[in-house]
Amino acid sequence: MHNFSEYVELINENLFKYLPKSEGLQKTLADAMKYTLLAGGKRIRPVLTLAFCEACGGDLNNALPFACAIEMIHSYSLIHDDLPCMDNDDLRRGIPSNHVKFGEATALLAGDALLTRAFEIILCNETTNLVGAKITIDAASCLARNIGFYGMIGGQVADLENSEKNVNCSKLNEIHNLKTGALIVAASKIGCIAANASKVQIEAAAEYAESIGLAFQIMDDVLDGDSKDKKIEKRKLSYASILETRKSKEIVKKLTQEAIKSLNVFGDNRNFFENLAWQLSKRDK
Amino acid sequence: MHNFSEYVELINENLFKYLPKSEGLQKTLADAMKYTLLAGGKRIRPVLTLAFCEACGGDLNNALPFACAIEMIHSYSLIHDDLPCMDNDDLRRGIPSNHVKFGEATALLAGDALLTRAFEIILCNETTNLVGAKITIDAASCLARNIGFYGMIGGQVADLENSEKNVNCSKLNEIHNLKTGALIVAASKIGCIAANASKVQIEAAAEYAESIGLAFQIMDDVLDGDSKDKKIEKRKLSYASILETRKSKEIVKKLTQEAIKSLNVFGDNRNFFENLAWQLSKRDK
């Protein structure tokens, strides 16, 4: 297994490779896609893809196109989330958000283009020749399912609809499992799929991912609440608004412990994921 | 070969089947997706998919998931096109457009969900078991390529960027081949792919589709110009603004003749496509 920053380096190199060239009629579109995709970010999702591939004995090269596709999906979701009709956020990772820099129309299309490019990368000849037809289809199908109606986008609409309502913890969990969890689960499962892993391994990775995904979202809400920035005022649907910080942190700890319990099937390779889960649970930004 | 309205009936039945159920947390999202997808429309693209599949000796059932996916892509593009930051159209097919009915945020997400659902349908077990892995990957890959950076979305950004400029006919053709043509080409090629057609057939279908796609767009501009509605005032990048109607209609005729020349490889089945090309070239709405 490599370490986290080695994975990040590999991902950043390959994201660049998988972006379309910034030239011709589509130059502005390429620039807008690149702007958000290469503007930093923790790269947690694609790191999970690479790490689970290695943990299942797979070749990292087989997981790289999938890891890059997943980060493109994450970027697209951020660009659309920031638009004025959604969260209306002017800043993303400390710089002007995509629509502030390129205008709303181009930002909308850059999001659409990143979403589509993710599938293009997974389904292109280079990838299918590398990993074979079965892995290609299983990965693409898992991704489509988890980011669509029954996953990320479904969660976003549920989030919008319930943001003015009083929801209980169980419903909030359900919404966050879709909105945030589904892509983290897909990233983890697809890493296993790239390694031709067993069903047991794929399911274990999914359980781990679901637990850390929810813990991650609760920590996000706690940190947002602590920083008392404008976001928490706008986004009503937050753990911070229904739970006190101490209680939220307890739940994060419990979820992290649960996540770690799912890891036995990965033998010594479990250490990487165990460390990652604890680090995410104790982060302060 | 079936006739046009028989194909449309099949498509409408199956679109309904492939839409997610309108229930649970995602009910509003399902309603918004359905609203635009089932609100009429000529269904030209999915009809091309079914017709080319039959013309190449394929089983219609194999082409149906692809045809439905392509119509979902068309619907998503209309929803995003109508948004205030794009064309800002309040009406679509005579009824309030998606964002007027459901709000901008839900419309944005309904577009994203339809785009994602298209890939989900193509890549699901039901489809891959029906058509096999090779056809699944070839169809999904062709779709991703033609609706992304190097296709539809690339064309939309180029359209935006050039709408205030004086462009010549050749550049306008290039933009429209991306913006409108690429999806029509994908629809036609994927019909052939579903029938396991030869490369020669796939290329012939693509040539036909590119010609009728461009003719279709020029006729759109002529009809928009004739009706002098608000759209032509907003969208500057139009054949109507650089060519007089008589000249535009001549080009449409020439493109239609060219389209028909590509059809020899389909033997007697060419009649369907020949009639369709002439009908599209002479339409008045």
C-alpha cells in the first residue's frame, strides 16, 4: 500500500492527463473544467478508489481512470452546488467559485461536461483494453447508480425539500447517505471492482465507506457550526441545528468505530483505512 | 421496418418504464424528470435509434434501452438550455418550462438526473444481459463522447461564446454539428451498434445523421426567423441572421440530398430514412 500523499500525487498527475486539451472552439469549457478540478481539494474519494484497489491486491493502474472519473464527478457536484439557484456560494476552496469566474452558463455546462467526461474516461478504449469489459461495466454501472436518482442527486433534491423543515436524525442520516455517502461508497466499491475483488470485499468496503461518509458529513456540520460562517445560516438541514456539538462528536466516534469493524477482511491492509477514518473524524477543517 | 408513429409509441411506453418511481424522498425529482421527458416532443432521435437497428437487421428490443437513454439526454439538454442563465425560456412545447414549474434548483438537478439515468439504463444488468458487454460498452462510449466536451456540450459553450460575434457559415456549421448534430449522430450510430452492424453501416448512418442534423438546425433557424418570436432576438447565432430564407432553404435541400446519398448500404430499408429526411426538410414547425 502507498501512503495518502503518494495517492494524491498520482491522482493529480492523471487528472491532468484525462482533462481535454484547452484549445479550439471548446477552449473556455476546458479552462472552466480545469479551474475547479485542479484547484486543490482533499481527494479523499479517489484515494479510497486507489487504496481499496491495492488492498484487494489489484494493480493501481487499473484503478486510476476510475479514480479520476470519481474526482470529476465530485467537482461537477461542487460546481452545480455553488450556483446561485443552489447554495449561491461565491467562494470555493478560497478562490472565486466557477460561476463567479466563468459566468453561470459556462459553469453549468462545465459541470455537465465533467459529469459526462467521467463516463467517457471509464468507457473509452484505453480503459476497457486495460481492465476488460466486465470491470468496465461494473464500475460504470455502480457509478451511475450511486450518483443518480437513487444516490447523490436524489439526496440533493431531498436536502433542498427538507431544508425548511424539522427533520429527525434518522431522516437526516438517510438524506446524507444519499447526498454525501453514495459517492464515497461508489469510490470505495469501484476500487475493489478494479481489483476484481470478491463480493465480500466489495460489501465490506461499502460498509466502511457508508460509516465514514456519514461521520464526514456530521463533522462538516460541526465545523460549519463552529466557524459560524454564512453557509450554516443558509443551509438549515444540518446536524448542528438538531444536535449539540458534544453529541455530534460522540456519533462521529461511534461511526468511526463501526467503519473500522468492517475492515477485517482486508488483513494488514486495514491499517491504512483505520488511520484515515480516525484522521477524518478528528479533522479541524 | 415499422413506421414512425409505431416507433414513437414503443418509445413512449418504454420511457415510462425506465423512469424511476415517483415516491419516497425523491418524489419531486421523479416528477420533475417525468414532466419534461413525457411532455411530448417529436422523438426524432430515439426513432433513428430504433429504425437504424431494424435497418441493420437487429432486434428492436436491443435498441429500446438505448433509444430511451438518448431521449433522456435530449430532455436534460432542453431543461438546462431553458434555465435563466442560459436561454431563459419560460415555455417549452407550449407549457411552462421545467424551472418555471419546479424552481431552478430542482430543474438543474432534474437535468443532471436525466443525464445520469441515461447511463444507468444503458449499463444496468437488464441491458447488458440483453445485448452483451461489447454492445453495451460501444453504445455507452459513443454516447458519452458525442454528448460531452467533443460533442453537444462543447457546441453549447462555443454557441454561447460566439453569439455576440459575426461568424461565417463554416464556423456556424462546425458549432451546430457539435451542438445539435452530435446527439443525432450518436442516436443513429447506436441504433446500428445495437444490431451489431458493420463499420460501413455505422459510418453510413453517421453521415446521414450529420447531414440531416445540420439541415434540421438550419430549418429551426428559418422557422424561428419566420415566427419572429422572442427566441430569435435572444439567440444571435443563427443561420437566419447570416443567410436569407431562400438561401437557407437551398442549403437544407442540398444537405437532404447528401443525406440520402449515404443510404445505399441499407438497401430497401433506405426508404424510411429518405422519407424522414424529406419530411424534416419541409416541416413548418
